[in-house]
Amino acid sequence: MIEVRRHRAAFCADCFLHHCREQVRRVLEKFHMVEPGERVLVAISGGKDSLALWDILLDLGYVADGVYLGLGITDYSDTSLGFAQRYADGRGAKLHVVDIPAEHGFGVPDAAKATKRVPCSACGLSKRHLLNRAAIDGGYDVLATGHNLDDEAAVLFGNVMQWHVDYLARQRPVLPATPGFARRVKPLIRLSERETAAYCVIRRIDYIVEECPMAAGNKHLRYKETLNAIEERTPGAKATFYLQFLNQMQPVLAGVADEERASVGECTRCGSPSTSEICAFCKLVERAATDSLDGR
Amino acid sequence: MRVHLHNPKRDLEVAGPLRVNELVKRLGLTREAVLVIRGDSLVMGDTQLADEDDVEIRPVISGGAR
């Protein structure tokens, strides 16, 4: 049995799995995330969210392959790839592996050092670029990521704290395909991370439980702690905060998102969509290479 | 009972019997942030844990770049 306090419900194992699949199915349909016959590429980290998402999409009958990005975070990357590969092998699913150090000559720790960014920032930038590239190069229609309700509520909290209007406009469950960009979808937005973890335990999906060593002190972890303290006293607060943002605020912000999309050009080096001459990822590659040559 | 914790990995001995919610509270954790697993099954907040039980407190919060 597992209790889900925001639904004032306790589920047996079978009913809980049905509940999770239904939450994902509702999101996929409501936001028209995947059309019939489309191929989905799922971003797989080896963690609970991405493996639960992959499992649910396959169970719902979608054609879904996985892509794993090796981030060069020493043992952590090797371990997380192991979980991803074992799931793929056990399920008979196809997993693409992109190793950033082998293909680009640097790992996330090097990139963070070279650019003086926090590691999660360099990591996020690399993931956005390379996952999109993998989807485009592989001919996939849709890139699906395992962002859950807690992730989205924490990002929203951070964006509201600083009134980042452009970021708020971009925070949507579906980012439509545009030239150079695959459609990006977040089918787990109605499931908390406690639910995705419970899903994996019940389904006997082994995933990496340990936290990424680079994420310690990350501000989103602090936001999640804050939101969980509110949720403890007011079950359902996180879902209301995020889902009402989608209902009430996203329509108001649509014009901002349209303006931003209209300003996107092409990176002169890699051809990826970019708002400047050279995209942020190419600048990152350049700085990491310079840093390496300098032996800094 | 033996309690296995993560981040960092460590084990604790806690005297039972004790309800799951009380154990979580005593460890300074919030229910939203963890799952409690006995053997290979999830246990609910009002479950009474026995002194001889072996339980895992598994964190569910993941952070970093998503």
C-alpha cells in the first residue's frame, strides 16, 4: 500500500501502477504530446523519473527508445549508465549512449571549472543541446524528459522568486517543434517524485538512488525542501501551485514565448538554433578546450 | 530495528516498536521526501515497525540539472 496525501487516497500496488499510468496518459492526451505513429526519444539518466517514464510509455504502447548522456562525472556516470543499460536490456528496448568526454573532450566538472558556472548549469546547458541533437539526428519526432511535478514546482518557485518572465513563458509541458528543435514534452508533470520512486519500487525497476555528487547545495534542492515543508502541512499545495500556473498564467504569457521563438537564429558553428551568433554549447566547448590547453 | 539511510549511505539502530511516521519524524525527515521500504515492500505511515525489522529510508528528492 502507498498513500498519496494530495489525492487523500491509499492505493494497493496494482491500483497505484494504474494511477501512475493514467496520470501520464491524461497529460499526453491533454497536451497532444505524441501523435499516432510518432517516434519518441526518452532522455534516460538511470534515475527513477526517466526509467519510470520509459516504462510507462512502453506499457502505454508508444514507440520509445532511450538516450543516455555520459557526463564524465567519474564513478557516478558509470554507475548510472549501468542502471540505464540493465533496464534497456531487461525490457528489450533500444538505448543510445552519447559520451560527452569521448565526443567533445570534456566532462561536466571540466566545463563548470572552465566557464565558472555551477556544475548543474553547465550540465543543463549540455543536456539541452545534446539531447536535442540526438533526437534530430536520430529522426525522432519527440524528445521526452522525466521532469516531474516537484521539478516543475521548484523551477516555477525559483522563476517567481526572481520574476524571470521569459523563463516563466518557456516553462511549459510541451515546447513545439521548430526548425532545428525536436518537440520537447514532459509527461510526468502530474506525478510527484515520491510517486515515481514508489512506481519503480513496485515495478522492481532498479535505479540510481544516490544523488549526483555535483548537485550538493543546488538551489533547486533547497526550493524542493521548502515546497515539501508546505506540502507537509497542506497536501496538494505543490500541485495547485504548478497546475494552476499552467491554467491561469500560461495563456497570459503566450505572447512572450512567441516573441522569443521569433528571435531564434542559427549558430554559425553547429547550425543549432540560437539567439546569438555562436550558441551557448559551442561557447562552452571552446572554453573547456582553451582551459584544457592552458592546463588550468 | 536496523535502518538503512542514503546520501550518505549509513545504518542506524533504532529501538522498536515504532510507527513509520514517528521514525521519519525522529530522523528529522519529511514524509514527502522519503519512501520507507521493509524487505522489498513499501510501508504506509501508520505501519508499526517491530524491533527486529530491517528498513530502508529511501530519499526521493533528486536535484541538479534536469
